[in-house]
Amino acid sequence: MRSLRIRFALLLGGTALLALLAAAGVLWSIRLTENVIDRTLAAQHRLELLSELSGRLAQYGFAAIESVGNPDAPPEALSVTRDRVDQALNHVDDALSNGMATSTNLEDRIQYIARTRPLANVRAARAMLDRQVTLVRRETDPDRRKTAMQGALNAFGAMTGPPLSLLVEAERRSMIAGSEAARTLTHRLTAVALAVVGLALAFVAVLYRSVTRPTLARIEEIRRAAGAVGSGALGTRLSVETRDELGLLVANFNRMAARLARREGRLAADRAALEDTVQARTADLRAANERLEMVDRSRRRFFADVSHELRTPLTVILGECDLAQRSAERAGGRPGDYGPVFVTIRKRAQRLKRRVEDLLRVARSESGQIELDRRAVSAVAVLGDAVDGAGSEAARRRVELVLEPGDHDIEISADPEWLRQVVESLIDNALRHATGLTRIVVSLNGRDTPQGHRALVTIDDDGPGFPEEGDGLFERFRREARSGEAGFGIGLALARWVVERHDGRISLGRAEHGGARVILDLPALDDGVVPEQDGAGHERLGAA
């Protein structure tokens, strides 16, 4: 056979044939068993009806004796027992008719004829006893009535006993014959089932040796070859032994393995070229990274050097300003002539020195060399310094800058310079990037949480607010370009870095009147309340 389809069709056909034969054998066995069981049950039912008939006849005899012995007794009792006897006779007759008279088996019909004669004798005996009871009841002599009734009963017993015994014995033999037939049928069916099982096993063995085992062997060979190809042995080939579907599969497998081998060769060459390209690009990228690192180190060093170089002359300027002021006072000059000048010079120089120190802090923070000088400080004092530092810029831009310290000052553990720089940077961001700005409010509030008391620093403005993607503003060197202001975009990134180093959180939101809002959430010391100091509840800097 050259086609697997024919082989599998034969296999399926043989299996289906076995299934049909098994089903037919089961149905035939069930049918034979049902016939035997029905015959046995019918015989048992007839035997029960005969037993009932025997009891009815005895009741009828007793009722006849009672009717004759007691002339005053009502005749209904004898009539009821007579009807019951007739009913029992009809039941036995119906059972014989249903079981044997309608059967197509000749033996059943012969047995039916043999059983109807004794049953007719019983009917005749019942009719005869009924007539004799009527005659006996007409007799007036009690002795003669008793003798006549005894004779009638003896005759009735002689006429009904042998037929009933014959019928009972016939039904008993039928039950025994049914049991023997059932055992015989069981033995035959067992033998037939064993023979059918043997033939089925032989047929299955033939199908397995001729169809299944060779096919499975060839499939296993293909599986091993596929596993070898999958593990890298692309030179694996199979011999084409047949021209069926498996033969075509083997030929296609060999062609696939050959194509894979060719592609593996091309892939190896492409991989080698790719590795060379990656190595060259990696070298270029490494060199570019080194150049960028050098530029970044130079930038940080430039910030640090410039900050250091600027801080030194500013320190000299501040010292000289103090010396000049004291010299003028010792020379006898009036303090009002040069005092405001020296105060202004010193204030501006001090502010410039603070800016230079902020620049140095930024440079150190980017180089990872920063160390926070945390200590207990007044939050209102820090916010006041930040508002004072940004006041001149707010006045120049005609923006009202307001500090709302709240009802109580709050003591926090922080680096005052860094925290001041964060608040001042946030105010500066609002001044430079919020178009149409007229007012900035810096407020301080406290709140209690399960983790302890917290200080909330809020910077609100009445500008356009933050864009929808406000979280992206925390990225370093990210800023909004719509304002047109110059800057490096490090304010919010540096602010978040500093706040997180203070164990706090910074978040962006929208103010009550639609502007931008920045909230600094910082832990307070204990209850966070600093003793009250004299001062106004609001401090206004700048001009509207």
C-alpha cells in the first residue's frame, strides 16, 4: 500500500467493524437473555396466580359449609367467594393466554392446550359444587343435609386437587427449565464473548504490525532527525524509503534542512559583520561618552572655579566696605553722609555673594559632593529670607510678592541655605515663566498626620498655571518655552532633589484662582510650634 490514507482507512474500517460486531453481539445476547427472563417471570407469575386460586377455592368451600350449616346466614357471603373464585380463574386463564396462546413457538402452544384442560375441570368443579349447595340447602333433615354436604365437598376436592397440582407442577417445571436455559445461555455467551475477544485481539495485532508500528517507527525517526536539526546538526538527512505521505514529508524535511544549513552559513557571515559594526560603533560611542564626561567635568569645574573666584573678591569687597564705614566714623564724618551708601553697597554685595554661593551649591550638587547642614530652624525665617531675596526682581516686574506666615511659626530640621534657595528658585520660576503674572503668595501652614506634624509651604500665583503634563517639569533641563525667558531648566529638578533629602515631598497643582501652585510638604520637629514673635501677619514686598 503506497498511501497512508488507505492504511488508516483500513484501520478505521476494521475498528468500526469490530465495534458493530460487538454491538450486534451485545444486542443479540440481551435479546436472548430477555426472552429467558420473560419466560421465567411469566411462569412465576402464573404460579402465584395458581396459589391465589387455591386459596380462593378453599374460601369458597368454607363459605359453602357455612351456608349449609346455618340456614339463616345471608347468601351474599357465598356469592362473594364464588365471584372471587371466578375472578382468580379468569386471571389464570389470561396469564396462560398472554404467555402461550399468542406465542409462535410450537412448544408453548402445546403447553397452553395441556394447561387449559385442568383449568376447565376446576371451573366445572366450581359449578357442580354451586349446584349441590343449592340442592343441599333445600333439604330439611339436618343429618341428611350434613351427609350430602360432606359428599359434595369430597367430590369438589377430588375434582379440583389433581388439576391444581398438575398446573402447579407444570409451572414449577417451567421455572426450572427457565433457570437451566439461563445458565446454558450464560455459558454460551461467555464462550462466544471469549471467541470474539480473541478474534478482535488477533485483528488488532495484525493491524498494529502491518499499519501502526511501521508508521510510528518512521514518525519517531523523523522526530529524532528534527531534534537533531533543532540542536544544530543541520547536516542531518533521512532516506526516502516509500512514496506515500511520509515519504513526501521526509523529502520536504531534507530540503528544509538543506535550506537551513545555507541560511545558517549566511547568518554566521552576517553575524560576524554585525559584530564588527557593533564593535566599531561601541568604540565611537565610548569615545563620545568620554568626551561628554570631559565636557561635563570641565563645566562643573568651571562653575566651581568661577564661584570660588567670585566669592573671594566679594568677601574682600564686604570687608573693605566694613573698614571704610568704620574709618569714616572714626574720621569724624557724619554717619548720615555715607551710612546709606555703605549699607546699600554691603547689602548688594551680600546678595551677590549669596548668589555665588548658590551657584557653587548647584555645581556641587551635580557632582555629588553636596552635604546638607541640617539643624532646627524657623520656617518663617527661611521663607522671609527667600521672599526678601526675590523682592527686588518682583518689584522690577511689578508683581506683588506676599508672605503669609500663618498663625504660628513652625520649627523644622533643614539646611536653611538650601531650603531658602529652593523657595527663592520657585518664586523666580514663577516670575520668569508665568505670563500675565500680578501676584505671588508664599504661605506657611501646619497639619497633623498619623506620621506626625507637618509643615506645608505653598507658593501660589495668578498666572496661566502648569501644563497638563506637569510631572515632566521635574526633569532636569526641562522647561516651558512659551515664556521666552532664558534659563537652564534646573529649578524644579533641583528643588525636588533638595526637598526629598529633607524627607519631604514636592507636588504641583492649581491654585484657587486658576494659577500655578507648588506645595512643599516637610516634617516638623515635635509639635512644630515656635514661640510667637512680634510682627505683622502679612509682609508685602514689591509693587503692584
